[in-house]
Amino acid sequence: MNFNRRQVLWAGGALSVAALLAACSGGGSDSSSKPAAADDGKPKQGGTLRIGALGRAGAITRDPHGNQGNESDYLILALVYDTLTTPGAKPNTVPRLAASWEHSEDLKTWKFKLAKGAAFHDGSPVTADDVVWSLRRLRGTPSGAARLPGIKPEGITAEGADTVVLVSDYANAELPLLTRLTTFVLKKDTADDALEKAPGTGPFKLDWYRGGNARLVKNDKWYGGTVNLDAIEVTMFETPQAMANAMLAGQIDVASNVGAVAARTAEARKDVQVLRRPNDMSMPIIMRTAAGSPFADVRVREAMRLVVDRDAMVKQVLSGYGTVANDIMGTGDPNYAADIPQRKRDLEKAKKLLAEANFDLSKTYDLVTTEDISGLAESATLFANQAREAGIKINVVKQESGAFYEKTWKAGDFYTGYWGTNDSVVFFASKTMVSDAGQNEAGWADPEFDASYRKVIGTADEAQRAAALKELQKIEFDKSGYLLWGMADGIDLAAAKVKNLPKLAGYGRVQLENVWLG
């Protein structure tokens, strides 16, 4: 998906596999040319980590504030440029370029104090003016309102040299969470034509970049602590299969987000680690709720959610590497409403609802999908087969990724989506479900949901917030345009020598500064 994610969310490309493999195996990787030291469990310094990531040549971007259509691009950007905060376990938002933050009593004004010693790769210190300029630039992108909801450019200011002030249009107790993931900081006044060589502040510096592939070298002066690796080589692959094959052949050390099929293949290999991150990625079916759509009637959307056989979807599409979901985005939220009864298949009730809504069963409905990630197109095909048992005729249409995001995403009536991050309920609500969300995939505008969302983010008390969040999730469960049938495990394959790969779901897994080679 933009944050854009997604698509970061996590997609594939057009370089030849042979060329990619040659790039992987070429020239003296430190990690393969040095004998392995005895592994005593303590982090070791040195070596080059060779990592594969999905991407497509046609979707490459070098702009830290652009739509990252490739996982490979996002990985590179996240290692070179720092965000103000990053995903954590507990709490789920932790400091990065911002060492601390505080808010006003009304939860509208937030002050972020920058980390001491933070500097760009050229040695110049990071100032609040750099951050303000970067966030205003981000806010000015097509998806900027979604990335910094409730914050206008004039609400981003500096207070002295080391404090950034963000003023929201409304109370927002979750604002630090919104500064994760894409608030990459550049030097003030960096020209667009200079982005490819613009210095970052992250744990690695760009050595070279060629057609989606890159070599990054250690930033010895990173303010965030010790970086173990000497370098990271990122190779872009257009398919999970090609990436997995390269990893199993020893041409790369890590195959990132490679999927269930590859995991099954690698299970018997004692020289390969299969790392699973439960509930890592969602692949919802999206129904447009706006007037004129065949799914505008809430009864039709409910019927579609009752048609799906969730257990079969997880078993067949995800090869068992996943869990059944309950049509609520954000299953990683500590306050996820697990006590809302699990929706189960009920064909008779689905047929009744369709009849009540006068849903036209004589028509065939196109379900648009892509092959950006493993299992996505398969999920559409299996759902179409299941829906046929309720008399619903669905034609699965496979669309090339570029055309999909240009023509279908946020505009289509019926399509598959995917988010390669499993974040909080509020995260998804702010990005995709409130009426003015920049990535409102279903065109959903529900005043009750909007009011509930404002109540949640405007509540600082934890107990009160949890209660309000449950109300929000119940509205989403009942009425949204999402059919979220399951959550896929995130799966990496790694050589045995690779140590301390991140275990966080979604974007947390691109934080490789603490990885080391045994």
C-alpha cells in the first residue's frame, strides 16, 4: 500500500532474476569471505549483510517523502534517514531522532526535543529548522494530509535549535505514533534534484545505488548507538520465489518478507532460519461504501463478510502461516477488542441480507487484484469460489501494480488491498477510515465513526481510552468497507550466521542497526 506503505506494502519488480543473482553473488561480500568466529552470543563487529527485498523497476523512488511503492526502497530509506519516532513493542512508539516529547493539557500542542548529538552524514548538526522544513515538505505531498492528519503546514514550527512544535487542529493523544514511519528528515532546502545524494541521519550511509540495488556503509558517528555491521547490500527482487531461491543458494543472507510458500520449502533446511512475525500483514477485501457502489448498502457488506470461509482462507492462501481475523484493522493494538464475537460463515443469513438489500444476483462483479505479494491474487480467487455458494458471481481481474494504484486503489468498487504493517486501530482509522482520511480505500464516510475516533484520540486516560476504542472497533466491525478475513505471518529466511534480526511486525522489521553476523 503509500505510506504508501503498501505498495510498500510490499511489492515486486522488473529486473531479470539472472541479473539480480549475479549482483548478489558478485565481488567479495565481507560476510562470506571471512571465516565465521565462534558464536558466544555476544554481538560482533564487522561484515556485510546481504539482504533481498521486493521491488519493481517501474515503482522505484528515491524521494524519502514520496510514495514508496517498493519494499526495497523503503528499506534503503529507513536505514539512511531517521524518523522522529519508530515502532516499538511496549510502548509501541519509541524515540528516534526525537529523544522525548510532551503535550499541552488540551492534547493539541506537542513539543519534540531532538536527540543530542544528532547529525547528518556530512557532519552538520540536525536542527529544529531542518525537521520543520522536512515535515512541511512531507505535508505538501499528495498523501501528506494522511501522513500528518490534523496538522497544517503553519502548525509545524521550531522553538529554539532543538525543539519542534506540532499543533493539531484537534486533541490527539496519539500524535507521536503518527510521526513514525515516514517523517524522514532532510537538510533544510534540499533541492528535489539533489535527493539522490542528500545526506541522512541514520545508522547507514549510502555508498552506491543502481537500479533498485544499493550498498550502505556504517555510520560510525550515529547518535543512536553502536552499529555492528560494516555494510548492508540491498538487492531488489521482483518475486518472492526468486528471492527465496537466491537465499537458499547462498547468494544473499536474508530474504525479507518472503512468504509462506518459501517458508514451507525452507523448513527442512538446518542451515536456514525461518523467522515468523505473527499477525504481520493484512490482505483485506475492500468494498466501496459510497453511493452508487453495489456495496453501498451495509447489509450487502455484512453478507459478503458472512460468505467468506476464514479458516479455509488462512489454510489455503497462507498455507497456515497466519490467523483468522475479524474485520477490524489493527490487530496488533494492545486494546484490540478480542471480546467482539468472531464473525463466522453463515450462508443462509448472507442470502437473506442480500435479498433484503435487493442485491442483483444476475450480475457478475469484478474483484480487482494484483500479484504484488504472495497469496494476494489467490485470496481473490478463493473468495470468488466461496461467494458462488451464496449465488454471488465474481470475476477476478488481475491488474498490473502501476495501473492498480493509478486506476483502482481508492476508486474501485471491489478490490483486494494489503498493508505490510500491523499497527494500532487508531493508525488505520486515521489513515483509511475517517471521512477525510487521505487513504480512504472504501470511500467510507460515517459520522458516528468520525465522532468515536475523535473521542478516542482526545482521551488521555488509559481506561477511558480503552472503552472508547472498543466502541470504535464495534462500529468498524458492523459497518466499514473492510472484509479482513485473516492476518498473514511475516516470514524472513536467513542464514544461520545472521543474528538479532528484528522481530517487530510491519515496519519495525526494517530496523537493522542491531543485526550482527556470527
